Amino acid sequence: MPFTDHRLDNPPASAPVDLPALWTDFAPELKADLVLWSDIVPAGSHWSRRLRRGTSLRIVALEDGANFSMVMYAAADKLERYNMPDSLKAQHTAHYTRGHVLMSDMGRAMASITQDTLGWHDPLGALLDQATLESKYPAQRYATHRNAMARDGKASLLIEIGKHGLLPRDLIAPVNFFSKVGVDDEGRFRFASGHAQAGAMVELRFEMDVLIAYSTAPHALDPSPVYAARKVGLAAWRSGPAPADDYCRSFRPENARAIANTDLYYL
């Protein structure tokens, strides 16, 4: 029986016909024949998806103050996953924007940030957990608030990665898209309120087949006394892997090496 390497699979030729074209409301300039799927993630919600190499994902804040916490694992071997310390150290940065690459603990590029209208996305602020949720906000339980219940980002992502056989010990530091966390004169984290406005957008191009899990719960450091999660729009399309003259490849030498390592993986 011949060996089949599923890393070489191509994306489907067209999107499922029954999916609504939600992307036309928040990313209308995307080419319809390339779009694979789109979604509107409700406020305080969570989900997970598998995305193939050469797929791009546009993430759009649909309301002011959105937060989109995302973790990422290699689909072929989930022991390989996004590594926040290595990614930041290699690129000499404490935040993400266009040109940055999200690297794995194997030195491979998992995703590249190809477009960004905001300029700052937080990789350091971790996740809102249940204890912090209960200490900061009035109770909003399902029995009384139904789908408007207050959910914490940590529990949300544990649910999602658990669907794919991962354990609590496998939960990694997320990227908090649309959130900005700075450092004050005393070295303490400070959350930048009002950083993201409705319409802010960031795009990721996935350099390998990945599993992502995400939550739209508020940022852990958001000082608002009101639980104010916001909805986010997603649109995925076929973009192809990084070309030779790619902006992210040339952004730093470390990025070029990380993307080359991934390219070698798919030979």
C-alpha cells in the first residue's frame, strides 16, 4: 500500500455550498472564488478549527473593544505548538504587528501576520480565568443570562483543545489580538483601554497545517467593571504559502529561517 503524506493535501476546490457568505459584510473585497468559509464569533464565545498551509484568515473587530485570544498547534503533531518566548525573542519584540511570524517550539513558522490596521496585538497578557472573572464582574450565569452569560477565556480554550485530545497541561500562552498591554514606570502591565475600534483588522497566513482554538472573552487585564465581551468576524481564503519575496520573510533574518524550516517540512 503506498504511503500517503497528508501534509501535502491541497485545500478543497471550493467552499461548502451551504455556508452563508458572512464575509461580505466585513471583508467584501475578498475574492468570492477563493473564500473557504466565514463566521461571526459571538461575544464571549469560543470555537476551534483546523486550517491548512496556504490559508489566510482575516480577523475583524466588529465592535469597539474586541479581544480575540488564540492558541495554535501543529495539526500533524500537536506536541508542536506556538511558542511565545521564542517568537518574541527571535524578533526582538514585545507585541505583534505586520511582518511578525508566530513560531513553534521546533523553530518553524506556523503563521505570519501579513496585514494589520491596528499595529499592536498582545502576546503577554494571558487569559481571563474563572477566579478573576468572579472577582471582577457581577455573576452572569446561564440560568439567568442564557447566551449572554459571562465566560472566561481560560475555561473556553480548555474546552476547545479538549475536543482535540489535548489536556489542561497543553494550554499555552495565547495571542490576544486587538488588545494592547504596555508597561508603566514601575514595571507593571497596563491595559490600553479603547485600543481597538470596530473595523480593526489583522490577517494571518498559515505556513503549516494548524489547529487553532479561540475565545472572544474579555482580556484578563481589561479594567472595565462591566463584562463587555465583543463579537469578531472571521474569513478564511486560499492565499498560497509565503512567496520568495514575501514581506514577512524579509522582516527579520530569523523569520526567513523559520519560514524556510517550514518549507523544508513540506518538501
